[in-house]
Amino acid sequence: MTATQDTLATKAVKVGWRESQALSLDRIGWMIRSATQQGVSHYKVMWFDIFFIAEPNVIRELIVKRPHLLHRDPFTTNVLRRIMGNGVFIAEDEAWQRQRKLVAPAFHAMRIRAYAETMAAYTREMVGRWQDGQTVALDKELTQLTLRIIAKTMFNVDLLPEAERIGRLMQDLLETGEKQLDAAYPPPNWVPTATNRRQNAALRELHELIRDIIRQRQARGGDAGDLLSMLLAARDDEGRPMSEAQIIDECVTLLAAGHETTAVALMWAWLLLAQHRDVARRLEAEVDDALAGQPVTFERLAELPYTESIIKETLRLYPPAFSFGRTPQEDIAFEIEPDQNRVSSEKSGFSSYFFRKGASLIISTIAMHRLPEYYPEPEAFRPERWAAGAPQPPKYAYLPFGGGPRVCLGNLFAMMEAQVILATMAQHVRLSPTAEGLPGWEPLISLRPKGPVEMRVRRRER
């Protein structure tokens, strides 16, 4: 077979200074516009090669077949390393392999299923405080809820003041991290800017808090049934435990990743449900019929397929991890057959791809999730597209948790948490927006709704 000579390194679109500013201000818009034109788009910004990738076959070749040739993009890594240290999210190569093996057992399905009861109980407490007719700051409520859940499942901390302290510190870290990601050249963490001082103070206090919890746990011994117990018990292939510093880094990583994305996904879910009352009514009917007023449990989730479909469709339209970057550590070249969903039937042969060492490869998750080739009526909120028996998109056309060896470790935890919280809330309340239409998005560490998310409460108890 003869490959077509459309090697992408020769087709870069040069981007001037003004266009580069527009790109930085509207990253998602560029991703979506590029994806509608072709699966892989190559831009030259000064001396930087930037690729927006929204084609499943190419993504599979990169993150599944050649993950050892890719590192996370250095800019994001350097910013997040300030918060997460050398946790598994940041580590590369042999260090990542070792940490992945040590951390993965904490997220085994049999382990996390026990957390469903806690998730449901804390959600009932949250909605139990809401009064009929009250306007609630849903973004703050959901963030506090998921922080409380991760504090309990991470450290077995059930006292609200301690959970609130952890929440305050995590808020400081995430807000300062977002400012640093938004800056073209954030100053080193030793420069005493207001952002750095706030971040460093939060890190010192959080590390001290986690260190105290670790030492108290080590003094008591035993398995408390939480994620920290699994990290303390973990041993590598040579029988060595993690160091205290490494455990602290993993705890901060899990705290950061373990609440923000789920809270954001649920904000979007309720905003979408408020715009689609037919979907909301079907959700209410499912939880009423399946649960009959009883609490959600892990075992009962199988009886809530439409609830799961709502979460999946929300993650398609508004994936909190809206893109992820990779940087080749050496030149990468390969040939693959064109994606038949995206080319005319007349095209034949193979397509050639070349990604130079050091290039910035942006996997455009949100853009790929909105391509009509994979999702008919892509802008429509249609949970039924995920129903059993419905045609499904190609495997790597849906990546809310990434893919390949570096797929999110907590994906099962996050999906279970989102379903439990959504179903429990739908049992007790009906939410309506205080503003017209859907808000815009704000692509920071995660894809947050722009501005506050306020909703009006109507209680459903009869």
C-alpha cells in the first residue's frame, strides 16, 4: 500500500501574534473550529508546533500504542507540580509506573463500592438543609459536598470542621493554580507574589494536616477502610512502602482531582436538566420507581440506567477535563487508514502523520465530543444516545477520563459518585435556574460554568 504524502509537519498554519492572543483567549473555540475542518490541525505559533487532535484513530496511535514516547505538556505539569508535588498525576516514566502500581489498588471496584453509602448520606444532609423556595448557590454547595465526601473517603474524617478546613485549603490551591495557568509566564514559587504567598501558605498548612493524620493512623494501626489506609499498606515490587513525602503528594493529588471534576460535572448536569424538563421528569420517574424512597446504594445503581446516561451525556457536552496535552520525547511518525466516518468514500490509501519532538499535542476532548460524525445532533442534550442497544461512537471518540495507560485512576469512583449524588438529589428536590439559558464556560483547571450557579429549590416530598 502506498501512503498519501500528506505528512502534517508540512501543512502548518502560521499563527501571528494577534491570532495567538485570540487562541489563548478562546482555546475551546479554536479546538472546535479546527476539529470540524479536519481530525488533526497543525499550527505554528512563533517557533512552537501546536497540534489539535480530534480523531480517534490518531489518538489511539498516540496514547495507547506510544504512551512511552509522550510526557504531559511541560507548562501545565510545572504549574500543577507546585500543588501536587511528585504525585502519580505528575510523575513520568519509571516513577509513574511505580506510583501507578502503588496507588491503583485504592481504587479497586470492590474497595470504592463501600463509599456509596457515605456519598448518599452526605447528599441527603445537604438537600435536607434546603428550604422550599430557597435560592442556593449550587456551585458552592456541590463543591463543599464533594470535598466532604473525599475527606471522608480519603482520611475517614467525619468531623465537619476538619472537612471545611481541608476544603478551604484546597480552594486556595486550586484558585492560585488557575491564576498561574492563566498567566503566560507565572513567576517561580519562591518569588513573593500575593498568589505565591497564598499558595505556599496553603500547601504548608495542608501538608502539616495530612502529616498529622498519617502519624495518628500509623500509631493506631489497622485498616480504617479509607484510601489513606491503602496508601500506607502499599508496597512496591521490592517490598518498600511509600515515603511520607510521597504519601502526602498522593493525598494532595487525590484531594484535588477527587472533588473538583465531579462537582463541576454535576453543576452542568443540573443546568442542563433545568433546560430540559422532559429529561428531568424521566429522571425523577426512574429514581421514584427504582428506589421507592429508599437510599441509593451501589447495588441499586444498576437499576438507574437513565441516571447514568444523563451523567455520560453531560460529560460529553461539558467534560470537566476538556482537553489534555502531551509532548513527544522524540520524533513520532506513523501511517494509518483514514477514519471512514470523516472522509469521502472515494478516498483510499493511508494517511501519514509526523509529530516532531517537543511539539505540543492537544487532545481536543470537547471538540471531538461535538463532532456530528460520531454524535448525531451533537449540540443536543440527548441522554438516550447512551441507552443499551443504541449505536455507540468509536472507543476513542469519548474520553471524559482520558485513555490509554494514563486513563484517570478515579474514573469508577467519579462515575459512581456522580450517579449517587444526582439520583439522591432528584429524589428530594427539583431545581430551576434563576437566570435564562445556559451560562458560558470558563476553561480553567476544569471546565466550569462561567459565573455563579444559583438555583431555586422545590422540594419533592409528598
